[in-house]
Amino acid sequence: METVARRQLDRIPNELRRHVEGVVIRIADFPDDETMDTMGLETPFDLLGLYHGVAIGNKSIFDPTPQVDMIFLYRRALLEYWCASGEDLGHIIRHVIIHEIGHHFGLSDADMERIEEDT
């Protein structure tokens, strides 16, 4: 799954990719308990991915311990969605990556749909 995710990250348009240079992709079966509580999730299958990081406007060169930006992909939820939908797994992962980056940087759903259609 990490290989597919890396390949899909490399395929996203430069307008997004330039903002996530060096982003780490982490694969976990499910979100941790803190994430579940914070997001008010009913089940761990409710979340396919999540962007962890500091928004570009809030980053500072004076931060002594800069946080590494990460995109978490939740394996079990993605596989469940893939089996139920019959969609291509790479397409699902690409969609999740684009949406996690887009939400993190404040893009609208329409902006993200345009980005997906353009590539």
C-alpha cells in the first residue's frame, strides 16, 4: 500500500505536490484512539486518511522542533471501501491523498475535484 501511495503522490499536480515536499506517508490499520475521539468517529472504518502537519501559513523558521508533515492512510478502512466499491485501489488512494492535502491547505471540494479531473 505504501508503494501505491508513493506512486500516487508522485502523480498529483505540481500545484499540490510543491506544498508537500518531504511529506511522510504512514500506513496504519486504523486511526488511534485520540484521533477517533477528536474527530468523533463512530467506527475506525469512518476515516480513510488524515493529514497531520502544520499549515503553511503557521510554519515558522523559529520553531526549534519543526513537525514533520504526514499523511496517514488507514489500511483496513481503505481495503473495506475498495472491496465494497469495486473501484481501482490506486484511484481510491490518490483521491484520499489529494483530499487530505487539499483539506489541510483549505481547498474547496470543487478545487479538489478540478485537480483530480486535470490529472
